[in-house]
Amino acid sequence: LLIGILIAFFAFLGTSIYGPDEGGASAHLRTLPQALYSLLLVHTSAPFMLEVGEDLWNRSPPNEVFLVVFVVVGNLFLFKLVIAVSYKSYKEYTRTKTMKRVRMRQIAFRAAFKLIARDKGGPVPLVVAREDWLRLLRLLRPRLS
């Protein structure tokens, strides 16, 4: 949507500046539909496959400036948008992963202390028996056993 607004803005700007009355105007910027289509092609196509960009580039120096500004602003905007979206999704993924690990750790610690303090109502023993320690390790790190 934002890229569409950017293309529409530059298409309107191009038809305003290089409209049908302008002598050196490109055929690609004479009307608004032609300008929209041409700038969409310029923005989404590979540079070596594009006749539109070459035609705009060879017309006049103001056309060159217009094309360079459109491509630079469009690409910078697009790259910043992609980086922002990927960073946001990475941040959400990391947050959910961390919260899951914290929850699993809390569950494991609660279960471990319940396992160690198995005396009914008695205090937690200062010395843990070997079999209790092994059960605790199996609970916390099942891959180690």
C-alpha cells in the first residue's frame, strides 16, 4: 500500500512536470495511467530489462534527476520497510521463545523442589540423596540421562 502511494505520488509529480505540453517529455509520463504503469515497471523490474527507464534517462537532464530521485527514494523506503518488518517479527519470535523458556524453567524448578521436599510438611533436607538428585536431573535435563 505504501509503495503504491509512493508510485502514485511520483506519477502525479511526473505528469505535472512533464505533461503533454512539455516538449522534451517522455511518452511514458504524458498521462497519469501511463505514468503509473511506467513507474511501476521502473520500481519492480530489473534495470537491465527496462526500456522505460532508459527512455526516461535519455530524454533530458531533469528526467534523469526525476528518475534517480524516484529510484533512490523508492528503494530506500522499501529497504527500510523490509528491515523494520523483519526486525519486528524477529523481536516477537525472540520474545515468545524467551517467555516459553522462562515458563518451562519455572515449571521445572517447582517440580524439582516438590521432588526434593517429599517429606510431608517437613523442611527441605540439607543433603539430597543420590536417587533424588538423579530424578531431579532427569526432570530438568531429560536428554542427559
